[in-house]
Amino acid sequence: MARRRNTNNDEPLPKLNKETLSKALEIFQYIKPYRWYLFFGLLLLFLSSLVFMVFPYLSGVMVDVAQGNSDWRFSLRDVGLVLILILVVQGSISYARVMLFAKVSEYGIANVRRALYKKMVSLPIVFFEESRVGELVSRLTSDVEKLYNAFSITLAEFLRQVIILISGVVFLAITTPRLALIMLATFPLVVVAAMIFGRFIRRLSKKRQEELADSNTIVSETMATIQTVKAFTNEAFEYLRYGGKIDRVVTVSMAYARGRAIFSVFVITLLFGALFFIIWQGANMLQRGDISAGDLIAFVSYTAIIGGAIAGLGNFYTEILGAIGATERVRDILNRENEIFLDTDELLEDGAPQTLKRLKGNIEYQDVHFRYPTREDVAVLKGLSLDVDAGQKVALVGASGAGKSTIVQLLLRFYDFQEGQILVDGRPVSNYDISALRRNIAIVPQEVILFGGTIRENIEYGKPGASEEELIEAASKANAWEFIQEFPEGLDTIVGERGVKLSGGQRQRIAIARAILKDPAILLLDEATSSLDAESEKVVQDALNTLMQGRTSIIIAHRLATIREVDCIYVIDRGRIIEKGTHEELSLMEEGAYNNLAKLQFEIS
């Protein structure tokens, strides 16, 4: 059984070259307003790294002063005071550096988040059909977080390790050149080998986590579909499937354990062996009088710091590559073509959009042909034509998959059709600004999904900034005010995620109130009562009748009883209109498709 596994945290690392680096640097446009903070932060980083490298040297000086072998005329007290002064300076520089980088990372990455979210909500429906929600959330969270870490920590620490490595090698080459040559000939090679070995161990660890995740997937799926498992008596099958996956986990885990065991031997024998070999050589030089005890201590300290810097460079290099990969995925979204250009300047101070010209509501489809971009091999609409006069109520009926929902989606310009024309008030829909067109249209879907806030916020979504009186009036017209008043918090009642705290009928009436508040010229009802019980359906249908008054209404319906009073019914079959007329006219067609549908639902009088 094939399964998809979320690999957001295991994205492949890009190859570092001039092209990928130059493209990654495009993300700095969001940092540009804070470039001087970044510049001074890098300057302080350089200074603090150099100041840090003074500590090993002063440690050696202290030993030599204590033994009376120092060339400096300092007492131990003097050296201690110098150390305290340097610590104060180092602390002050580090504080300022961290705050400067925080300014760059927090504000800069906030700009990236805003730009990415703004781009996402401005993209067409097709983009969301081609992308999984989890992936989009990952772009906005995990990938942007990688950029945040890169600007706040990784970039600074990477440069810090480079400065420490270079300055440490230069200092050793000047003070103890012979020991420096021995160290450079042995220690870096061992450290690099340890990094490569460590990467191999991490790959085994990652593979173990993947196998374990697969086994957990089997558990979660089995528990979620336990009724199906038992209905098909597949308990033994699921047990064997899970057992086989656990065997894979054990096999990979043992390979991981062997790798860790060998790595521990490697660290103890080679890494510490190389370190003690260098110390041994230094001790021989100390015994011969070639260097002082202070020089040896300083050398050992610098060697340890340089080794840590080399190891750190490997880790930070990998993180930087991860951040570059994250920029590629973020830029992939940012560089897509907008469906709309979101201009927040067009909003009033209270958050409501500025008033645009109201449409009359005349709608005409002229020989429209359409295929979904994600299914271009399937023709959904095949030369469909229909007319809806302003204020008229029409219904679309037909089997599932006939193209009814597609008709209203094209009116909303969720997709672009391939042939034909759709006119609104005699003007092609492609000539309208998408936002202006949609503000004249409201839709009440079959499955209403509310936002997880309050009833007030969900109704107000139809007209941001609406007054309390307008909200109550809309709720009353939608037959929702009665049940809203029964809640202790009234309009401020939390509806829960996706509106789970409300019944289906209550959610529908909230959606209707939202549409009433929007006061659209064109109303689209997509099977708005098909999932309700008889009592809820009557209340909701009364609210819909109020909503449809004086508006052009297109109703998609399976229950023919709800559309007896419409002005015209279009019967859709396989992307074409095969019948049109009123309920009475279509009912008289003995062999008609509508008549056959009606016979299945109610007796024709």
C-alpha cells in the first residue's frame, strides 16, 4: 500500500554555485531596509571574534607570569584586571551584536512572511489545487524559519568560525610555527574525517526515523479505520504488516548502533590521539626549552578552538545550504503570477473595501468550452450557452459531474475557459477587475466552513466594519438571530474550528447572513439545503428566499422541490444544456430528463 510521507524537514540540499547563490541573495531585498543594522552587526561580530582570540593568549601569559618567565612586566593582578576589562568589552560588543542581528532577522523575516502570505492569497485557485495545504503551511513556517535562523544565528556563527579559524592559524604561525605545522598536518585531517563519519551516522539516524515514521503511519491508519479492518477481518493482515515494518526498524537501528559504536572508537583513538600527539610534541619542545609553559597552554587552547571552528564550519555550511534551499522554495511562490494585485490602500480605515460600482446582474454564457487545468484531457463544458436576466432566479439541475458547479466557478473567474464568452451586463468577465467582479457576487455553498472565531466575525466577513445594527438585521433576515440570542455570548459566541460547535442548519444561516450583509447583485447557491434535515431545510429555505429577493440568483439543486418557483430551470448533462424551461413546462415533457428526475423525487401533479 503506497503512502505519502511528509518530507518537509528532509528537503534535498541544493548545490552551491554562482547561480544558486545569486538567486538566494534576492531574498536580501526584504532585509534591505535594515542593511545598516546588518553592516554594523557584522562589524561587531568581527571585533568580538578577535577579542575572543585574546583569551587563550592571556591564559598563557598568566602561566608565564606566575613562573616568572614572562617578557611582559605585568603582575598576576595586572593580567587579571586586563581580563576583566576584556570580558566587559566582549560582553558589551556581544550584546550590541545580538540586538543588531535580531533587528535584521525579526523585521526582515516579518517582511518575508507578509510578502509570502500576500502572494499566496493573491494566487489563483489552480495553484491551491496543485499544492497540498501542508506544503504551503511548511513554506510559510518551516522554510521561513530556516531563513530566520540563517539571519539571526547561522550566518553570524559561520562568519565567526571563519574569523576564529583564520586568526587562530595566523597567531599560531607567528608564535609557535613548528607546532603550528604539526597541528595543520594532522589535526584538520582528523576533524574533517570525523565530520564525514558524523554525516554518515546522521544519514543512518534519518533512515531510522523514516522507518519508524512508516510504522507509526500504519498504527494511525489502522486505528482510524478500525471498523473497516474488523469488517474485512484483516486484523492478522495488519499485524503482519506492522510486524514487518518493525523488523525493518530493528535492522536499520542495529546498523545505526554499529555506526555509533565505530564512531566512538574513532573519536577516542584518532581524534584524541591526534590531540595528545600534538600536546606530546609540545611537551618535548617545552622540555628542550624551545617554548615556555605559557606558550604551550596557549597553543593547546588555540588548537582546541581551531578544531571546534573546523567542525562548526561543516555544520553551519549544511545549515546555510538548507537556508538556500528554503529561499528557492519561497521564491518559487513569490515569483508566480498573481490572480489579483492586493492593494491594501483600497481598504478604508475600518477595514471595509471601498464602494465599487454595483452590477445590474445580467449574465450570458455564449458557447463556453472548458477543461480544468489539472485535468486537460477531460472536457467539462462543451459549448454551453445560457441567459440570466437581472433579478431572475434560475436553477441548474443534473447528475453529479455534469458541470453545474463549474458554471458558477467560471462566473467567479476561479478558472479561465478555453473557448466562448461569458458576459456580465454585456461586458466580458475578462474585462472586469476580478476583485470588483467578486464583490458583486456572493455564494452560499452546500458545505459551509466557518472561520474559527466568533459568530460576529463570521457574519462581518461579508462586510468588514459593519455596524451592530447591520449585523443584527442580517442575522434576523437569515433566521439566525433567534438561535444567536440563545447563546450566552450572543454574537461573540466562539463557533470552533470550521464551525464545529454549530449545527449544519445554523452554519448555513450564518453563511446566509454573511451573504445578506454583503448585499450582492448576483447570488450563487450551490445545493445550499441538500445536507439538512426537513426542519432545518424549511428555516434555511425561508432565509434563502429573503436573500434572493431583487437579486440575480443561480441555484444548483438536487432537490427539485426547492426550485419549483424559479423563473427558468436548465438541465445539464455532460457539459451541455439538454432542456430548459419552468418546472411546469419541463414536467409536461413525458420523456424528458427533468421529468425522469422529478418522478424519482415527488409525484407530478
